[in-house]
Amino acid sequence: MSTTVLSNQKTSFSRGLIAGFSIAIGYLPAALTFGLLAKATGLTFIETMAMSLFVYAGAAQYMALNLIAIGTGAFEIIFTTFIVNIRHLLMSASVRERIEDDHPIIKALYSFGITDEVFAVTTTQEGRVKTGFVVGVATIAYISWVINSGIGYFVGTILPATLQQSMTIALYAMFIALLMPSLKKHRKVVFLAVSAAIFNSVCSLFLPGGWSIIIATLLASAGIELVNRKGGDAK
């Protein structure tokens, strides 16, 4: 790689760090809350940090905490996380079309750092995006999430035991807070949330908690697509 190319990549990396700084700030409260809830759920510090280091998926990590809290098995947690994060397949494919070609190993490394926010910042850039820029955005976002997860965990250790136990309720409040803006804007999301809740209530009568969530998610997703398709055909 020539000196000019290296210099351009360093400049692009610096631009990426600056562009991703707002993401790092935005991750601060979410990561702190995750660390706090992880402590309340019963995870060790090592387990909490490992989840943020290797999973690195905000919504899926919150989902995993909920499944761990109800005693769900490892396979169900992994499968549910896959369903929640399946949108990353499309996002990564879209990002790939915008970024300059590079070695497969390098592409695999920065693809790990593609989150909703990194995707938004990357795909709104004009022209062909350099690898260094994507790496810069993903790096600062990743560091913020991991470090603040650890800080949140330590904050949880200094809270009174009764408050730590009550924090598990905050996990459900977090999901409701994430869902409400979409419920106000789209009727499709209302149907999806209500149908998933109904399916889960029915399935939980004869299936373990983890599997009932998985089946309910799949049924609700398939149902909303069928309704949309029939509505489109009618029009």
C-alpha cells in the first residue's frame, strides 16, 4: 500500500472518528443502562463485558437479559438474537455497495461494527466511502458502548440491594420506551406488537419461555406480511 493511500486512509479514519462522536455520546445512556441492568439480572462483570465486546448489539443484548432473567436456554437466546439482528444482513449489503473495495478480512472486521447508527452515518455520505471512514465511525461507537457498559455495571454495584432488584422492572420499561414512538407513527407496528403479545401468551401455556417468544415473533412477523400483501393486492 503506497504512502499516499495510507495517508488518505488516516485522514478518512480521523473524519470517521469525528463523525461518529455523536454516536458515542448517544450510546452513553443506553450502555450505562445495559451495564446496570446486567448487574441486576445477575451477570458477572466479565460476562457483562464479554456480551458487549463480542455480541455488540444493543437491542439484542437487552433482549438477552430478559431471556436470561426468565431462565431461557442458550440456544433460544442465540436464535432470538439472530432474529432480532437479521436486519444487519441487509444493512451490511447496502454498506458494501457504498464502500471502496478492500481485503475480505478488513471487510469482515468493519462489518462487525455496523450498527443502526453507524449504518445511518455511513450511507448518508456523498460519493464512494473510504474504508478508513467506516472504521473510524465504528471504532468510536464500539469503544463508547463497551466502556460505558462496564461503568454502568460498577454503578450497579454501589446501589442498595433493594434498588438493584427493582431494576429488573426497568428492563421492561426500556422495551416499552423503545416501542412507543413507533406505535404512535405506524399502525403496522401496533398490529405487530399486539399480535406478538397474544401469540406469546398462548404459546407460553405449553412451551418454555424462550421458545414461546421465538414462535410468537415468527408468527407475528409472518402475519403482518400476509396482511400487507393482501392489502396491496386489494388496492
